[in-house]
Amino acid sequence: MLGVNDGMSDLGISPVSTSKTGTTGGLGVLGWIPWVLGVLLLILTIAVTRLLLTRRAIAADRARSEAMLTGGERPSLQRAPTPVVASAAPAPATPMTTAPIAATPQPPAPPAPPTAEVQARATGNARQALEAMRPEFLRRCWTPAVAISPEPARLPLIFF
């Protein structure tokens, strides 16, 4: 620091401003530069540290989410034991294993399509419910629409 002051005084530049009486009146223009640079460096260091910590937290969260999606981790649920179903004929043993290979469980069969009677009953129930709502449809939809535009004067409401 002393060498810098000596070099600056040789050039006629003083980091400390002096008044006409020779007393120091505070920092000069060059005295504020180190302080400003120091504050900027501190802000930059905080921003970079925060960026690195945030990226690390995001990467850890992404890895945890991927593990949960692939079934690698279930933080709040107990993992259900996998059922093992023995096959009818055991597989031939290989030199590495001597246990039989378990058969994979078959997915459940899709439900049967509805019969004509069930479909007719469901259609009748839906038609009956919609017919019960017809007065409400007329009051809330048709009446305001006809008041704005009277054409068409008739609209067939057919359900199904």
C-alpha cells in the first residue's frame, strides 16, 4: 500500500483529498474505487454462490423425482411385496442360479361389452334425466336466445 501511495504522490495524484490547509477531508475519487470494487465483488460472489447452490438443489430434486417416477423410491409409502407365482414346470437351472424362475402375473381381462339390455336401460335413464331438465334448459338457454334473435323460431331438442 505504501508503494502505491508513493507512486501516486510522484504522479501528483493523491488517494486522499486534502484541503488548502493541508488537512485530510476524507477519501478522494480514487479512494472510493477500491470500496466500490469490493462491494461489487461481494455481490458477484453471493450471486454465483446462490446460483451454484440453487442448481445443486434442482439437480437433487430432479433425481429424486425421477427415482419416484421409475419406482426406485417411495418416500411416504411402504413398498408392497412383489407376489411370486411359481410356474407349472420349473425352468431348467443354469450354473448361476438354482431357483426356479417365477411366472409373471397375467393382467386382468377387460370387462365384457355391455349387453343390449344394459345399454337400453342406460340410454333410457339418461333420456329421462335430460327430459326432466328440459324446462330448465328452455328457461336458461332458449328464452334468452330467442329474445336476442327470434330466428329460428323452432328448435327440436332430441336427446340420443
